[in-house]
Amino acid sequence: MKNTLVILSSILLLASCGQKQSDAPEQVEETKDTVVTETKEMGIMPKGYGILDEATDFKLPSTNGTMVSLSDYPDAKGFIVTFTCNHCPYAVAYEQRIMDLDKKYAPLGYPVIAISPNDPELVPEDNMENMKKLAEEKGYTFPYLLDEGQAIYPQYGATKTPHMFVLNKEDGKNIVRYIGAIDNNYENADDVTERYVEDAVDALLAGNEIAMTSTKAIGCSIKDKRKPRGKKGKKKHHEKKES
């Protein structure tokens, strides 16, 4: 009888431990560090650029049928590189503001270079054909490039669409001077109180130090089938639903 009670107690203890584990859902915040750590373990993503790092050049296909590199802009003082796409609600919300950045700063030497980082096989809406349609429909004044092979966005360390990188030409090198969000209100441009990208470029143009060199990019995760899919990020209350 004693042995029977011991066995029953052991069974109940094991069952309670198993229940405790299953009742505690795994919640992983989908931050840059999480994505970088996971994908780095798979050998597909380096750490990504930090402030004052040199950004290497690239050569990517554009919606106008040409291959585009940063070296195609010898007179530029720097670049506003944005990783964006067609389908993401955040990218759609920021589209006009990205267009406005190019209209304001391209004449001053800081053109926008837009790159779509998503795998078109996972998101057909972000394939080159649809990128061409969007660029023509919206009248983009900047190159809209496809990260063919998805080699460039990991190099930069981009994790969201949109994700902004302000580069400044210094001694012939493209130096990263700002990383993060465009501003502090993706929902309504009229309610923006902090314009991070504009402040960064304005500071560079004036020869001043940038007050805020990095912020958290808010947007949709970049779609890459090489990424682990076992962990899902906790959805925040302010995030838009992706289509």
C-alpha cells in the first residue's frame, strides 16, 4: 500500500510539472536582438551596422530596369536608405513621408534609396512586377530596388519595414549616422512631434552632431524563409495587423 501511494504521488508530481510548463506560453519579443541572434545562429545574418560603421556599396535591380549602386551618385553628400515594401501597413502609412523626404533632401545631396527586402515567394505582392506598378502609380522620384537574394538587408541589420539608415559621405566612405524610425507617429503625420530622419539630415547639413542617432524601428517583420519559424513574437497593442 505504501509503495502504491509513492507511485501515485510521483505520477501526480510529474503531471503537475508538465501542466505548469504547458500553461506558460513561450513569449518572445520580436526585437532586433532576437531576430539577429536567431538568424546569426543559422549563418545568414551578420550583426548589422552600428553608428559610425561604414556601409558597403551594393548593386540591386530597380523598378526602372537598371541596376543601381550608391556609387551611381558621385555628387551625393549622403543617402537616406529605407528598407520598405508594398504590402506592409506601416510602409503604406509612411509612403508619402518617404516621398517627401526625397523631394526635400535629394536636391540638398541626400537622396532616398528605397529597398524592398522581402522574399517575393513568401509575399507575391512585393515582387518586382508589383513594385514597378506601385512606383509608377505613386510617381516615385527615387529608385525602388529589390534586395534580390536578400543579402543586403542582413548586412545593414534591418528588421522592419520601414527601417531607416542615414548615411553620410566621409573621406569617400558611406558612414552610418542614424538608424531607426522616420518619426514618432506612424498613424498620423499631422501628430508627429519628433522627426528623427529630418533632424539627422538637418544636423549633417549644418555640420552639427546628431542629437538622436538611433531609435526603434516600428513596422512589419522582414519576410525571409531562411529565418526560424518556431518562435512567434508577442504582438503589441499598438501594432497594425499585417496583410
